[in-house]
Amino acid sequence: MEQFHDGHHVWLRSRANGLYLCADDDRSGVSLQQDRASAHAAWAVHILHFNGGDVLMLHSAANGRYLAAYRAEGSWNVERRDLNRLPSLTFSWYALGSRYGDDVLLRHFKSMFFLRALFRRDRISNSGGVGLCAMDRGTTTMQWVVEAIPPRESVPTLPDPLSPSSLSGVYRVWYVRANPDGIICPNNWRLFLFYGRSVRNLSALLAIELGIRRPSDAILCVRAGFFGRLTPLVTNLPHNNMLLNLDIVVITAGTSVFVHMLKYLKLVQCLQASQ
């Protein structure tokens, strides 16, 4: 577990095929991709101290949802989910040393299986899948290279507004403005419907709703579940064909928590510039 530090960010590269563990563009999928220069390839470390030990949890830098494994129809599936209960073995992992240098094995607490890269690599899309394996067979498919992500000095800008043809889906956005100390008042949550996927448009609308003069004076943070850590929203919302809920905490300029979130955004700029 020494390669995972609470609040830091990492890339996870498969020793078997050299691809990176990534959050898909949809709401829940996980896959292996060649390109690490994206928030979808970065994972934030969340260490939970429980029963005298440490539990590893990982949430996506793209939308804050947590890496999880669950059983359905007789098999174990790996995907991203909201963290609504703690402790929860569905989201809990433990990093074990492997027989290959500093590589790690990621063992799922609930199933006791290992996170595994599906060995077959799609030559056309340069992508692959992930799953769980019941036991450590000493193969590279279960070995992961942990690469720390350093921050940069510059802060990224939000993606350009999407064209009207890209506007799809409806989100039920619950939003709240954090106080200068980053504390959220449960009674201050408000609701509106947002049509489309553009994070830049969403930022502009929330600035109007909250009376913020410039959208750049606010950072939108998504909260993936009641116990999910805040994650700055820097990518467009996933495609969807149904009404989905989205919890947004707005952090405003001039507060200490705003400075903390700027550090996170500088890390995302590193992702966009790295390859």
C-alpha cells in the first residue's frame, strides 16, 4: 500500500499489455486504453482507516465515481459506482506486492479476487477490458504499474461548449454553494433541470443561479454519492438517454477550499499535457 497516498493521483498501467485503467465516457464503464493524457485515466486515492487497518479506494478524476466490483448473474463485474455507504467492501481494495519489481496486485475485499487485465488487446482501438480473477497465478495480467501523477503550474480551461447536435440527455442537478471553509449546509441544496452535456454551459448557468459574476470565480465539484469525495468537474457530462441525478458542490473564489481545488485542477492540466 506504500505506493498509494491519500489524496494523491495515480495512473495504473497493465504490465500485460501496457494499457492504462480508464473510466469510460459513459457513467459507469471501466476499460483499458492507450492514452493516459486525459482525466479519464487518472485515479484519486482515498484511504479509509477501518478496524485498525487501511482500505484502498480509487475514484475517477473525470467524474468522481469509485472503482467497484459486484456480483451479478453468477459473475463478478468491474465498474464505477457512487459511494453511498461506508465502510463498503464493494469499493474496497488492497494492494499487494507482486513478484515483478514494484508492481502491485489489487485484491478486492468482498470477492477476494484480483483485478485483472483481459489479455486480448483490440488492435484497431488500442483498448482492452478488465475483470476479476479468483487467484494469483503469477501472470502479468494481474500486475499493475503504479505511476504517480505530478501537478503543473497552469490551470486548465473547460471544454468548449458543445454544438446543438451534441446536446443529449437531461440531468436533475442538485447544487449547493459551500461556505468559505468548504462546509455544506444540508438545507441549502437546490434543484434544476439541465439539458445537454456541456460542462461550460452548466458552469455558466450555475453562476447565474448563485449570483456569481464570472463563471471562472467558481469551481464545480461533483460528489459521487453521499460519502464520495469532491472532484472538480472538468469534462463534459456522459451521454445518457434517461433522467439522471447529479450532485454539484460549488466552490467560490477567495476561500481556502478554492485554493485546494485549484491544485487539483493543475494536476488535470498535467494529464492533458502528458503522453
